[in-house]
Amino acid sequence: MLAATRKIEIEIYADLGLPRVDRTATRRAVRAYFGVYRQKRLRLSMDIVPHAEPSKARRGYEDAMDPDDIHVSRVYSSAPRGGSTVVRPEADGTWRVVTEQDRRDRAFCEDVERRVDHLPAYQRDIITHQYMTPDTPGSRDGRRPSDIATHRHLRDSGWYVGETYYQEEKAKAVLTLAEAFRIVQFETC
């Protein structure tokens, strides 16, 4: 079925004079795009600094000068430079420094998640499990789950479909996302 579909697709592209999509290069580009997504998501999750309560004065230092009253010349801020920086408290008692780079990374991640959410349910589950789950420490050199592992995971979670259907749906999802991200690769003649 899949070979017949590709043969018809080749004939249509040849009749219309359109360039053919290089599926392998497109799949690699989507995989790299999701690699960037995981890196940005990981960086955003690691930038949280725990909020430390000020410690009580030690015995014998009760009359020491308040550090806020001390004025030292040439004190440099340790805040990151470049762009506006905002410090805001989180709900769990931590503080977060938000820079312009954080805003861009968060917008990128939200855009990727929104585009994946628009896929049909089965395709969305494939892409989420295959590309969007965070890297687990100790996984085979940071590799993503294999197609077989993803298919088994989806079967265990209630999607009772064959492997051929899984491969076709994954190919459709990858091509749809490549078009949405504007990273479709074409064959050169």
C-alpha cells in the first residue's frame, strides 16, 4: 500500500513539474528541530534558583551593621547582561531570573507544543513520545526511543494498531510538522 502511494505521488510530482520531498532529509531536519526544542525546554527548567531564607544572626553578632546599610564602591551586579532582566517569585518559593533569551526560548517551546497539539490524537502521541519527552539519564547515549519501543508504549496505553499503520501515521505527522516549521527538504535533480 505504501509503495503504491509513493508511486502515485512520484507521477503527480512529475506531471506538475514540482520538486519531490526528500523524506529522509526532512525526517532528519524534524529530529534536529526537536533536539533544539528539548535543549531549550531543559535550559528553561534548570534556571530556577532556590530561594534561601535569611539566616538568623549568630550569637555575638546581634549588634552588627545591617548589610543593606553598607555602601561599597564599585559593586557589580551578577545579573546576566544583554536585554531586560526581571526577577520574579515562583509559586513554590523559588525565584526566577527572566531574560530576553528566556522569553524567546519559552515562545519557541510554546510554538512547537501548539503545533504538535493540532495534530490528530494518534500522531500527537507518536510525536510526543518519540521526540518531546525529556532525555533520561543513562539512556543509550542520549538517543531517543526507537520506533519499536514507541509502538509498544502506544499499544500499552490503548492504541491497538499495527506497525504499518504506525509507520504511515508517523510519516504523515513528520511531514505535517516539517511544513508547519517550514523545514521541508526537497530532492535536488
